[in-house]
Amino acid sequence: MSELFEKLQPHLDKAYAYRVAMTMLNWDNSTAAPKEAIDFTSKAMAILSGENYKALINDVVKGLLQQLSTDEENAKLTPYEKAIVKNMKKEFRNMELIPPEELQAFEIVLAKAYPVWEEAKNTNNYSIYAPVLEEIISYTKRFAGYKQKPGQKLYDVLLDEYEEGFTMEILDEFFCQLREALIPLVAQIRKKPDWISIDCLRKNYDIETQKKLSHFLAEYIGFDFNRGVMAESAHPFTTNLHNHDVRITNHYLENKLEDAIFSIIHEGGHALYEMDIDDAITTSPIGGGTSMGMHESQSRFYENNLGRSMEFWKPLFGKVCEFFPEELKDVTLEEFYKAINYAKPSLIRTQADELTYSFHIMIRYEIEKMIFDGDVDVKELPRIWNEKYEEYLGMTPENDAEGILQDMHWAGGSFGYFPSYALGSAIAAQLFHYMEGVMPVKKYLEEGNLVPVREFLCEHIHKYGGSKNTQELLLDTVGEAFNPKYYIEYLTEKYTKLYEL
Amino acid sequence: MSELFEKLQPHLDKAYAYRVAMTMLNWDNSTAAPKEAIDFTSKAMAILSGENYKALINDVVKGLLQQLSTDEENAKLTPYEKAIVKNMKKEFRNMELIPPEELQAFEIVLAKAYPVWEEAKNTNNYSIYAPVLEEIISYTKRFAGYKQKPGQKLYDVLLDEYEEGFTMEILDEFFCQLREALIPLVAQIRKKPDWISIDCLRKNYDIETQKKLSHFLAEYIGFDFNRGVMAESAHPFTTNLHNHDVRITNHYLENKLEDAIFSIIHEGGHALYEMDIDDAITTSPIGGGTSMGMHESQSRFYENNLGRSMEFWKPLFGKVCEFFPEELKDVTLEEFYKAINYAKPSLIRTQADELTYSFHIMIRYEIEKMIFDGDVDVKELPRIWNEKYEEYLGMTPENDAEGILQDMHWAGGSFGYFPSYALGSAIAAQLFHYMEGVMPVKKYLEEGNLVPVREFLCEHIHKYGGSKNTQELLLDTVGEAFNPKYYIEYLTEKYTKLYEL
């Protein structure tokens, strides 16, 4: 190890410890903590966040990073070390620009926002959430302003944080292509509303049995319960203390079996990415997935490209029937396959079908643009939300709980995050297309053997953690930069066939 | 607030945050963390422990504490602030003497010891645990040596950490009195082995229903689930992030109903103490219970003085029958009361009856004395353990799992802790005796009204947290220093009556 890099190590170690502690407290906050804990707990979280800041953003680290960036010193580094230095310089710049006391104050706001959002959602009361949301937006704008480069648009600052280099210009074009292809496709499907029946998913599916099924499915796709935990939360999510402690949650609806099934496969896809990261970089700043878009590509890959294919369910459907022998006794694999791919405009993003999902993202993208690239009153957002749903999906939410209150992201301060869901699907399709060319993916699925697929992803993407960015990973894996055409082709082919259009 | 004390605040805040983080990770480690997480998680815990050390043990804090101890400056402090300074000076002395890198290394050993102990217990394999235990003892001896005052015995250093001022001299005398009173009492009871039947507790009690009953009982004694969490672990324990997030665990045995019942009442007693602490000191170093002995007095008070009384069950037994209508349909309150007070020498401390419990403590006390005040080979401990059980309780464990491996304490580095269990019972009896003189405790219990009892404990003991020590609390509450005679009288009277001796 370079002598100079060694001097960086204690700073990295501290940051790792704070990250583990904060992740743990956040996880607990969403899955287990008692209701009245938050005031005193968030005080501790704010202090940890401040200490984390101080561990990384100080003159010693700045000096070390500068020295490590000289050609002579940089040449002495291993590829991982180079990536760590690069990552830290970016992080340093981003954090250096935000005064630590503002960051701490923001952490407190965020810690308190989650339960407020949860209550607002449960009681369908946007008005108690609006002031908190406004405060979060105000902080986010201020922080983005600090980071803004000359000529850079405010919302592009946010987008760049989740997916390096993906600006409004690129995303406008991406969504435009999607719209052009999908609007006519959805219109055709709308003409055949009864082509697929989803009755088989709408029975009374016992929640406890759904939990057992979720556990089974997570394990089936490769989630290692010796290195992971599954729990319940309002909205499914994945987090990790490190690559040997990866945690997923699920939620359960008695009469929507597909919800728990595809949420757990989705979160499981995220989890596999984290579990596969090279132990050599676990505790370093590049010890996690490289970006939101790439992360989402892995969850979508498992959820949709694998999980909603006929081949995936061939060896598996019998197993599902064992969990619900009564409910599924007269259901054929064919019926089940069609039901889980039923496409119909709907109101809830996380329950949207694979085809209309992108519209939900477009709506959020456009609203975020209005917030950060335009000027909009937070109180007006529910109205705007509802109007856009009417425009794109032909339906208006009956209340805010099934409207603007459905996602936790904004309550967590995540703006610019949503587009990565759509990017993720597109990347997943691009990877899937390539993999089908180099290995018999569908045959493996039919055999119930997910190992070669996992190994490919591990070898080409997962293990690298944050040491390569999305474009680098794509180029090195499929030999081509990001290209949305595979996604559009995939959806068009799949739904044309499914609906016999 | 004193200007000088204000300068101490950021150091206290940091220590609070680290304490919350470490408590959280420890809790998770025992209740939820996946098996293979520990190596990377313990690295983070060790770093946090080191940072906690640095936050409190540094020249700035030392200087502040010295200044705050001068008559002039000390006079400006509130009683709480004075108590904080006093507590910190003691803590400072204790920590200053241990090199931080040794403390960090010890934390790593401890984090890894828990799963090793658990596996050793589960597989009845002392040999995999022995080297870890030896390492823990070696660290503990070294640390106690650092703290040892001239003429002070090594084991007295450890005892003092858990209960200020309680030395081997005092404990030898205490246990001697207990032995003299209890050995003949137990001998008399042994002559009537069939006087009480415990058949009613030995049926197949469904575990899930036991969990619900535990939840109900915790709530019944006042555990507030808006400020607390209940989970499952190998051995029941209580911990807290702060006084608004107090956590208890339980464990369940299908054919030993009393185990879950009294474990949850016991841990609930600990939890009430923490929940009742004044919010003004929550985040400070005196924001927890004052000592292990006083803590144990509260858990024992609820478990035994209240929980094993006839009056406690009068309004409650019918409720328990609702949880287990089949199993308890032919059982009378009288039979239940006798069964939960059945006294018989046994091998497992946590399942011991109220009367013979002290013998388990005596055995551990004597072994700890041999380890720290004498010289003994760790490999020999199972043999010594078994011989002592034969001597005091007339029975030998069949294997180490029901022998020396039963407790997690030593794996957690807690030596000198066990005696506080016996002290706790004695303090509980002293408090109970006094309270019966000032309020109709038994009448309240019969009415199912535990509020006045809780309020008394809150007002006189709980709310003060660590701002008064055990002797101060006792003097201010009952007007008398610690006196074991009430405990001996209580046991003698109770069991003489129960067994009609």
C-alpha cells in the first residue's frame, strides 16, 4: 500500500464506522423503533452525521487527496485505491461546499420527516406533511445551489448525484423516446381490457404465509440469510451495514399477491448487488453499488427481465402453489404468467405493471423539474400531481394517500432519484439483451438454476462496487454505452406477444 | 447553565451519540443481525468505541473537570450538573488508565465472543469458548490492574464498578447470612417435594401465544410500547438507546410457561426504571439507572415481590386463562400461585425459583473470586462449576450447556456483575417492606392498579437516574442504608407459609 494512502486509512475507517452506525439507526427507525424514540434518537444521528462530516472534510484529508492526485503518487496506487481517491475527491467537493451545521440541521429534519410522512399517508393528510416537505425542498435547493457549477442548472446538480452525467437534456430525450413508443402500445392494450384476468391474484392471501413465501423467493434468487435480514416496513427498501449485512424489507397486502412477490424479488436484486461486492473494498467509500441507476438495473433485472418471464416461473410455480394450495388450485402457470404481466394504467407506482411504470416516473420527473427548474408552491403539488395522472394515465387519485403521499423518497430528501428507476429498467434490458447472446439465460431459468446469471452479474458488475461508474461498467460488459433502444424493443416485443397485438 | 459546564456539553453530546450507536449495534447483534455480519460490524463498533473514548478522555475534558471541581465553580452548578461532573470524574479516572488501543481491541474480542458463546451453548462445546473466555479474563485482569488502588484487591475493583463500595468483605458477610438462613429453610422444603405440583406449567404452551401473553404482561406492568420494543434473544435482557427507546427481549420454552412470564416481568421492571428517568438528564452520562444492584432491585421487585404474590395474580389470572383456555381450564388461581412459587434446587439460574436463586449467585461469586482473587485454569472451570453445584444444590449438570455455558455475562466481559443480582433481591425486599408501611400495596395489586407503586418508585428512585448512588437512594427513600435482614425475613415468612413449615 502506498505510504501516503495509508495515512488516509484512519479517516476512511472513521467514516465507515459512522456510516454503519447511521445506516443501522435508519434501518431501525423504519422497521422497529418505537414511536416516541425519534426526538432523542435523531439528536444522536445528527451528531454522528456531523462527526462523519468532520472525519472526511478536513484539511488533513484535503491535503492527502491533493497529494494523492499528483501523477507520481497516483501511479503508486492500486486500481481500487485510485477509485477511492477519485470518489473521495468528488465527495469532498460536494460536502465541502455545505456548512456542517446546515447538514446536521437537515439530518434532524429528515429524521423527523419520515414518521410525519408515514402519518400523513396513513391519515390521508397532506397538510401535515406539506410544511416538512417545503423545509426539505428548501434545504435541497440551498445545498444544490452551493454545489452548482457555472452555467449548470439546479436540477442537473441533483440528477448528477444519483447518476453521473445524466442531465435534463439526456433525460428529456430518453423520456421522449419512451413516450413515443409506449403511448401507442398502451393505447392498443387498453382496447383489450379483458384479455388478461388477474382474479387469481386477488384472493385472500394470508399475510403470514406471504412472509414465508417472500423468504423462500429471496432465498431462491440467491439472497443469503447468513449475510442478510428481511423485515417489514411501510415501503419496501434495501440497505446495508456492509456487504456481509444486507437488509431488505417487504410489505404485504392480503388481496394483492403479486405485490409481495415482486417487491421481494426487486429488493433481492438490490441485495445481491451489495452482497457480491469485493471484500477488499467493503469498508471503503467504494464499498457500495456504483449509482442509483445501476442499482435499480439489478433490482429490475431480477424483478422484470427474470421475474416476470415465463421461464422463471416454470420450475417455481408449483412451489408457490404449495404455499397457497387452496387459492391456486385451479390456476394454471399460463394464467399466473399472464396475470403477473397484466398491464393497465394505475395510480400507485410500486404496484404499477412493467409497461406503464415509466409514466409514473415521468410524472415525478416533471414535478421535480417544476420544483427545482421552475417555481411552484408546495401546497399546489397535490393538484399538479393529480392533473398529470389524469393526463398520462387517464385517471385521478381519489385522495393524496394514493396520490402524492405514496412515495417516501421526498421525505428522505431524495430529489433527482426517481429518474434512475427508468434508467435502471433501460440498463437492465440492455444487459439482458447482451446476456441472452452469450449464455442460455432462459434455459437456466427453466432449470431453476440462477447461478450462472448471478455469476455473470457478479463478475462484470457487482464485485466492482463503486470503483467503476455506470458507463464504464456498461462499456466493459456489453461493449456499448447506455442505449435505451433495447428497453423499448423488449417492452414492445413482450407486450405485442402477450396481448397478441 | 454555568459557562464552564456549557463547554463540557459538546463532549457529552458526542459521547451520547456514540453510546446510542453502540447500544443500537449491540442490540441488533443479539436480536437480528445475520450470522456472518459480525467481522465487519465489529470493526465499526471498535472504531466507535475508540471515538467514544477520545470524546471523553482528553486534555480539554480533564481540564474542564478539574476547573468544575473547584468550590467556586462547583457552587454554580445545579444538582444534576454536579452529579454529572462527579460521575465523569470517576469515569475519567477509570478510562484514562486504560490505553485506548487496548480498549478497542477488547471491544473486538467481545463482539466476536457473543456468537462463539452462543454456538458453544447450542452445541454443548465448552472447548470452543474456553480460549475466548480466557482472552476476556486476561483483558479484564489487565484493565482491573490499571485501576487498582494501593492495597485494593483485584476483584474488589470489579465489584466496585457494578456497585460502588460493595467489597468482598461486605459480600462475604452478606452471603454468609444468606447461607445460614436459607440452607435450613431449603432443607425443610426438600422434605416436602410433592407439596406443590407444577404440572399446570408443564403443558404444551404455544410459543406465538406466549409472545402475545408476554406483550400483554409487559403492558400490564406499565411498559409503554410507544417508547419501547420487545424482541427475542437467546437470553432475555434489557437495553436502551435512551429513556424514550427502551428495549426488552424474552425467550420461550414450550413446556415452561413461567419462564416467559417471569422473564418479561423481570425485564419489564428494568425497563420501567429507564423509562421513568427525568428527560432533563436523558442524554447525559447520568441518564441511566444508577447501578447494577439498584437496577436489579427494580426487576426483582416486579418479578418477585409483586409478580410472585397472590395479590398480583388475583385480577390477572383470568386474563392468562384467556390466552390458554384449554391448558388452564382446570387450574385454580391457588394452584397457579403455588406452582409459580415452587422451590426446588435446580441447575439453570434464570429458571431458578426465588428461594434457591441466591445459591446460583454464590457459586458464580466464588468462581469469580477464584479467577480474580486466586489462580485457576480456565479449562478447569466446568469441573469446578459442577462440583459447586453438587455441594450447594445437590446436583451436577449433565453437560456444560446446562452448566457453565448457561450465562452470557462472562462472554460480555461482565465480571463482578453477578453479586448485584443477590443485592438487587435484597434491596427489593427492603423497598417492599418500607412501601407496605406507607401504602396499601397488596390492595392496589388486587385492584389491578399498579400506578401508585410505579409512581412511588419513579418519584423516589427512577427519575433520579444516575444522579444518586444506591446508598443515597435508599437513605432518602426508606431512611436506612442497605440492610439484608428484610430479604431474609421476606423469604423465610413467604416460604414458611407456602410450605406450611
